[in-house]
Amino acid sequence: MPIDTSSYYPEVPGDDPDGGEGLNRPSRGLFGDEKPAAPAVESPVAAMVSGIEEKQEPGGDSPRRKRGDKDFAAGAWERFADAAATFLSWALVPILMPVYGIIMIFGLSVLELTAMSTRVVFTTVVFCINVIIPLLGFFVLRKMGIVDDIGLNERKERLIPYVITITCMAGTAIFMWHKGAPLWVAMFFAGGATAALVNLLVNFRWKISAHAAGVAGIAALLVHILKDGYPEPAVFTWFIISVVLSGLLGSARIWLGRHTVWQVVAGYAVGFCSVFFLMMV
């Protein structure tokens, strides 16, 4: 006589009382199904919907992130950080530092009294020597296959661009001295050439952040104007801005993976010391 065990194992709530599987059904054991359940047949429409919901990102292993998910928010933040770091890197690219410097020299020091026409001429000359010529040199080098990326992220690509930068900065210093500019103005550009020379020598074995060196040179210029240049009241504000931008720019280069922390710190040291000590002559 079979033993009725239904009183010992009551039905689990939610089981189908009309024939569905349960603990009391002969076909179901205490540790799961004795026979593997037949796979459910999915309709073509359901399969299409499921495929759309689980659509993969290109090159990724996870489903597409949905707005409001934590993963989507993290991805959006990373994209914003990448865009901000890239923008800052281009806005403060080293070849623009001489132009920013001459603008600050005419706008924040005693040279603010210089006639506007003279200021425009000098600023234009600085722009042509330190921006136009290096850019033309880069396109020639790229045409020759010597460099590939305008960012010059590879150490081996930096040798000739450093030589061009040193030549342009030294030429600007000679131009300023020849035209009767104060000696400290000429020494600002000579300090930039010195920083580029140090970076060039170190570049044979290691990589220093030229971005950090450039922005630190601007900070050194503002320190000198604060100390000896009969500064305008706004110069201290610009010095604080330069310090903040220096920190943001260094962080951006690290975030983008272009430099390590020590490479950025070395760039700060080389740029600031080269400009500051030469301007004290």
C-alpha cells in the first residue's frame, strides 16, 4: 500500500494546484527536478525584444547602459572628465604659453603704459614665432613621417619639436632684447628656452610634462611681476588663477594617461625654476 505523505509536505504557496510541480508531486524531489525541464519555446517577437534589450555596446561585454543606472552615470562622468581634460590640454598647450605671457606682461605690469599699436605688433610677432612656425614644422615632420600625433605623446617624437621650440623661444628673447624691451621680458622667453632644453636632455631617458613646465613658467612670470614689475591690482588674482589652472592641467594630463605624477611634478619644477631664476638676472 502506498504511503500518503501529503500531510507531511504541504504545498508551497504559489504552486499550481491544477497539476503544476510541487514538493508533493512525484516528479519533483527535495533537491530539485529529477528530470530536466524542457526548454521553453520563445516566440520570434519575444526573441527580438530580448535581443534589443540585451544589445551589447560596440566592443563591450556588458549590456547597453540605461539612463539613470549607476553604470550609465559613471560612464557619463568619465566622458565629461575626458572632454574637460582634453579641452584644458589644448587650451594650455605649451606653444601658447609665450603668447599668454606677453599678454600678461603688457596687461599686468608697468608695460601697460605701452602704446596699443606697439603691444599689438609685439604680440603678433610672438604669436608668429612661437605658434605659427612650430605648427608649420609639425606638418612638415608629419609629411615626412617623423611624427604621427600633434600631441607628441611618444617620447621619440619630441626631439625635433623640442629643438624647434628652443630655437623659437631663444629667437623671441633676442628680438625682445634687440627692440629695447626690459631685460626681464627677454629673460622670460630665455627661461622658456632653458626649460625646453632641460626637457630635451631628460627626454633621452625619461619623459617630462611640457604642459606642466609651460604653465609653471607663467606662474613664475606672475611672481616676478608681483615682486618687481609695479603690478596692477589684478595680478594677484591672475596668480591664483594660474596656480589653480596648473593643478587642473597636471591632473588632466595624469587622467588622460599622458604622464605620471612624478613627470608632472618634474615639469612644474623645471618650468618654474628656469623662468624665475633667469628673470632675476
